[in-house]
Amino acid sequence: MTDLFSVPLRAVIFDMDGVLTDTIDYHYRTWQRLFDEEGIPFDREKNEELRGLSRLDSLNAVLGDRELPDAKKQEFLDRKNQYFHEFIEQMDASALLPGIAELLPEIEAAGLPMAVASASQNVQKVCTQLGIADKFQKIASVYDVPNSKPAPDVFLHAAKLIDTEPQACLAIEDGASGIEAALAAGMRVLGLGDPQVVGRAHIVMDGLGGVTWADLRAQFETAPAIASSSGL
Ligand code: G6P
Ligand code: MG
């Protein structure tokens, strides 16, 4: 493998939910409300498995073998989204995750373009509510591409929109499906959260609180032990 870590970073691509803001609890509460109404078992543990999956993929993951007509599924998806909107209408910059308010201007000042690559259909709305939409050259969602995460499509699409080859992009993700998507896109990947979930990323951190762009650049432009163990 060419040494990915020797390529200078030229762009940063962020997942949204769980990286820029923590909507996971909103997703949990709105799915729980829907499934309670429908008498379908659901809990927080199951919700964790849905990180990074599109709304339809999430519904299918919970339904499992239960057969439902497409029109009924669509009604479930619309109702869930209506409940979710009740939360996102209230969101503002206070919902940014630790470190984001500092990191985005640092990357901007360093002259690197940034993009969002999200599985959420609400990505533009949420970034606007958070007051960070203007930090990104492009905001992409899986609704712009044929295949959702874990396919690489949305990361490749975002990289193309900001005119940067994947090898020069750092992807930041909190979901197992998103980590796989960014790896498949050929990017360097920072995983945030539980190593059991994001352990396939090149580097794993708890979160971005107190993390500077200089820290990230130093780590991602220097071959890590795992990347250099193949004989370098
Ligand atoms: C993100 C979250 C998922 C959520 C998906 C769809 O990727 O991590 O948990 O299912 O977005 O969000 P949406 O806003 O389209 O319902
Ligand atoms: Mg996420």
C-alpha cells in the first residue's frame, strides 16, 4: 500500500450526527416514540446500532423479518421525521459537540476546505440551526448518491465537490458504517467514541474536545504504528 500518511492533508470531511452535534438521543427518543406507538420492541442498545444508517436502513434494521407494505414504511419514516423535527427546531450552537466551535475556524484559517458527508436527510437544516453551515464548502447527504454508508459513495461525492482526491482527505466519523464508508473511499479516518464501534478507524479518540488542528495534522501526516507494521 502506498503510504497514505505521507500525503499532505488538503481537506476535512465530517460526519454530522455524533461528530458535529449529538443528535443520537433525539434519534433514540423519536424512534422509541414511533415503535412504542406501533408495539415494536426497541431500546437504547438497538439505537446504538443505527448510528450512521439512513432512516430507511434504520427502520429495516429494527423491523428485521417483519414484512410491511412500502406505503406503511413510508408513513413510519415520515412520522419519525416529524417527531425529530420537533427537536431540531429547538437546536442552536449550544448543541455543538465539545471542540467543534474551536476546530472549524482553525481548519478554515489553515486554508483547508471542509465538507459534511452525512446519512441524514436533515443535514442542511441541522447545520444551519447549529450556525456552522457557512463553514463548509459543501454539505452532502446519502440522498445525493446511489448507495448509503457503509458504501463509500457519500464520502467520494463530498471529496469531488470540494475538488480534493480522497487520499488527501481526513474523514471524521462516529459510526461503524461511516468508518467503513470512509475507509472504502480511501481516506484517512478518525473514529470518535467507543473503540468497539469505531476501532477500524486509523486513529480513535474519545471526542474532539481540546483537540487542535495542529494535533490532528501531526497525527495524520505521520505513519502510525499500525500503518508502518507492514515492513516500513
Ligand atoms: C445519521 C444518524 C442516524 C440517522 C441518520 C438519518 O447518520 O447517525 O442515526 O438514522 O442520520 O437521519 P435523518 O435525519 O435523515 O432521519
Ligand atoms: Mg454519525
